Amino acid sequence: MQNQKNILACDVGLKKIGLAVARLGIILPIEPILRKNRNQASSELSEILKMREIDILVVGLPSGGEARHSDTRNRILHFVGLVEFGGEIVYINEDYTSLEALQSSVYMGRENRKKAQKDGRLDSLSATLILERFLESKHTYNTNI
């Protein structure tokens, strides 16, 4: 049963990697990785996966279609290839999760929302949305690209 596994979702960006975990069916955002370079970020993610005993890594990928999305897809796939992880890797459509996270943070007020964007909390909120999509579609997810 899916909710018995430890699942981590990530929203991979150029500067921050938002993270969220699911344990026993509860989804929580966790502290994002502030990216200095891809090796440092992939090493930190590898350590988190090991430390939290993650079974499934869910990675948000844009659906493609636009040229810039294919560059983003390739960058994300390359980054995931650097991560040391022996568990299952699942790719989920992340389209509009950043926008949804920003819209859902309206309660924070302008200054706090700007701070949340800067420190990566909104990226981790995006990761919770990616994880929700995965859990909602757990019977139809695809481990292949």
C-alpha cells in the first residue's frame, strides 16, 4: 500500500529545491535545499533520502511542449541522475504547481510571501502539490520518461 512507504517529492529549481515528505499518508513541506551548485545539491538530496529512509522519490517535471520546458526537463533529468538513490524514482507533471503555491500563500501578506519565495518555502509548498498529484494518481504514475 502506497501510504505505508516513505515518499519524498522535490521541485527542482536553479536556485532552490523544494522538498515535501509523505509518511503514513500525511504530506508535509520540509526545509528546501539552497543550491550552490548541482554537486552540492545532489549530495544534500542523496543524504536526505538516506537519512529519512525514503522508498520513493517523486520528481516534478514540466510537461514539455515549449522549447524552454525541454531544457528544464533535461536539466532536471540530469540532476536526478547525480543523486545517489536505490529506490523508485517517479516523474510527475509539475505544470502550474509554482503558481498554485504562490496563489495559496496569499494569506501570508506581501512581505512574508516575498521572504517565503526567497528562502525556498514556496518551493517546498510546490513540492507538496507535486506529492499530492502523485498520491492522487498512484495507480497511473509512470516511472519512465
